[in-house]
Amino acid sequence: MYEYFLISILFLAIVFIVLIFNMLSIKFADPNYYNSLNKPSYTPSETTFKIIWYFLYLLLAAAGVFIWKVKGIKIGEISLHFWSISLFFNMIWGFLFFFLKKPLIALIDGLLVWIFTLLCIIVAFQVTVVAGILLIPYIIWLSYELFLNYKIVVMNRNIQ
């Protein structure tokens, strides 16, 4: 029991680091850049983005713990690798989009987040249904954000 508590704290710390990196990428980016972009009318507010992402990061941490529990099984290790790779690409998305002002490269990165999350879900469902279920809201939101990123790229072709 104590081991699972420590592992849960570790996974929360991992996703918290990703969250902090993304927040710093936005904080130290040009504050006028995002506001100057043409965006679809269905773009959520900054507050909505924050609330959803906080919730999703908690789900990501929980899914990571459930996947870790089956780490002795080879397929569980594969799922954990996909989880980690997806989280890495998630971490650099904000840096690419906001700090480097490269929405097209961020779109490619977002596609990689989506692909590795899908692979993680597919494999996770084979070993721990709970982790797979916990990741479904994440991939749904990623799908929406990927589409939103695509629309921003298209709507701002002239400034890239």
C-alpha cells in the first residue's frame, strides 16, 4: 500500500513537471503572439483550457499508476513507454506553439502526442482496462486541440 502511495506521488510529480514546463513556456512567450492569431470562434477561453488540463493531468497520472502496476508484464511496459513518449511530446507542445511561435511544428508534435496516446490506450486496454478508460477523455481533448491547432495554422498561413 505504501509503495502505491509513493508511486502515485511520483506520477503526480511527473505530470506536474510537464504542467509547469507548459505553463512556463506560455508565461515567457510573447504575450501578444497568441492574441494576434486568427482563431476559430469555438476556441475555449484560457480559464477553460486550464481547468480541463488540470483535470486531464490528474487522469494521466492515475492512468500511469495503473499501467505501472502491471509493469512486470511486457505489454504493460510497452504501454508505459507509450505513456512516457506521449507525455514528452505533450510537454514540448506549448514551447513550440507559444514560445517558438511555430504552430505548424506544434501541430506535428500534437499529432505525435495523439498517436502515442492512442497506442498507449490500445495496449493499456489489454492489461488494465481502468488505465485505458482514464485516458479516453485525454485523447478526446487531444483530438479537439489537434483540430483547433490545425485551424489556427490554416487561418494564419500568411504569418508563418
